Amino acid sequence: MSDEKLDIPEELASANLPVLLTGESKLKFRCYKGISCFNACCKAADVTLAPYDVLRLQRRLGMDSAEFLKKHTVPFQLERDGVPGIKLRTDDEGACLLLDGENGCSVYEDRPTVCRYYPVGLLAMRRKDSPVAEEKYSLVVEEHCKGHEEDREITVAEYRKEQGVEEYDEFNREWYELILKKRSGGPGVGKPNEMSLQLFFMASFNFDMFRRFVLSDNFKNTYDLPQQVYDEIEQSDEALIKFGYRLMRQVLFGEMTIPEQKDAWDRRVKERKAVWEARMQAEIAARNAKAEEAMREETLGTDCNSESCGDRD
């Protein structure tokens, strides 16, 4: 593997060193209500959320984006340059807030990717000379989990299908690739500015705000897109997510994935020039006022007030 670069997304990584698996690799595992360790993993939850996870949970709980993010998530940095991510919020003991006592997960049908994969971890591996990430897997073995002692053998591919993870991967794959590209690109990619980081967070997690942003007149005046695209974005959350990936590639890596209006750049320069000129004039006026005040004090004396100055005239 000396010619390959292996990167383990923090959102799916384990503290254990991974043993590389493929879809055909077999594992012994079974989890069910009644097993002695039932809910143990949920009581020590460390679940990073990807965009499709957020969408499914938000729908399940009947919340808008702002409400869900505030009540059920906590922010953290996905990588060293401050790219933002979110984790599921837990109680003070570390238990998932969506755990329904001994009944297990209260949102099981819409549980996040990390929960579906457990005890398998998804790895993103990319050859040094390839822009495409390859999906491999690892097995997570934790002391509290007794599922590994169950007498059932299943391949990773069969387990993925059984747990319904394929649909999640389909929607999250491009997002994982964005993170991998940013992480593996190093200094060559550069550190995103604050506005780019805010866009990444909005497009990845705050779908209501992102939809308003994309459907705004300012956005439409900047990008050259057919009305059909805007109609799909307005009606479909899935279309909105996929469009967000396109926009993030353009903003973070300079890939021209979305055509701009012909005069968009000139208009932006003109608008910014007007702002810059207004700021410059304000600064000049402030400096002039300060200079006049200093000259007045030097001429009339620093102790001069309005009444005494008036007596001297």
C-alpha cells in the first residue's frame, strides 16, 4: 500500500487501528433487543452527522433546520483549517438524546449513517495520482459490544444492504469527497476564508437558510442557471443538497461547476468599488475632522472650551 494514501474520515473513524476490509469480507455480528449490551453504544454516543443524516432526522422530528441544529447538535471542527461539522447532542453522561430508554433508538428508521454502519467503519482511500476516492471498510471492536459473540456470519456488502446504508452513502458520498479533498490537498488547497466556511456549514446542514440563499435575487443575478434548476431546489431537499455540493466545489476549490452570468464579475466589482469608495470617503472625513480638532486645540490651547474660545474671538 505504499503507493496509496489512506484517509479515515473523523466522522466514521474509531480509536482502534483499522484492518482494511472489502465488501466481500465477512464478519460475525448481530444486534437485537434482548442482547446483554443493548443500548450500550447509544449510552456512549459520539455520532458525527453528514448532510443526509440531518435531513432524515429533521424530517422525522418535524423540525426546521434552525430548531434541529439548536436542540440536537453541537459544532466541532472536521479538520485543522476549521471546516465545520456537527455531532449529535448527548446528555451529561454521554447518552444520545434520541434514546428511548430500554426501547432503544426512537428514530431507528431514520438513524444516522454512523449508527447504521456500526460496528463497521467506512474508510475513504485515494491513490496519490487519482482524484477519486475508493470506499473500503474496517471493523470496530469495543469491549462493551457483545454482538461480535453472536453466531451469525455476514459479508460487509450484505450488512450494508441489511442496515439500509446504501441510500445514505449515495447522498453523502460527494460530501465525504469534499472533506477528503480538502484534507489531503494540504497547503496547496489553502485555508478557506470565513465566508467559505459559513457557506460550507449552511449548504451541509442548514437547509432552510441555504434554500433562501440560493433562491434569492442576488444569487440568481450572479449565476446563470435555468429556471428548472431553481424549481427543483425549491421543491426537493435532495436536489438542494446535491446543488450544495456543486457550489461548495466551486467556492472551496475553484471548480467551475456552476456558470456565472456574463456581467456578474463586473457588477460585483462595481458594487464593491462603490462600497470601497464610500468607506474611503468616510475614513477621509474622519481623518480630516480629527486633524481639524488637533489644529484647533494647538491654536487655541488644549484647555479651551467653547465659551472661553468664544471670548478670545
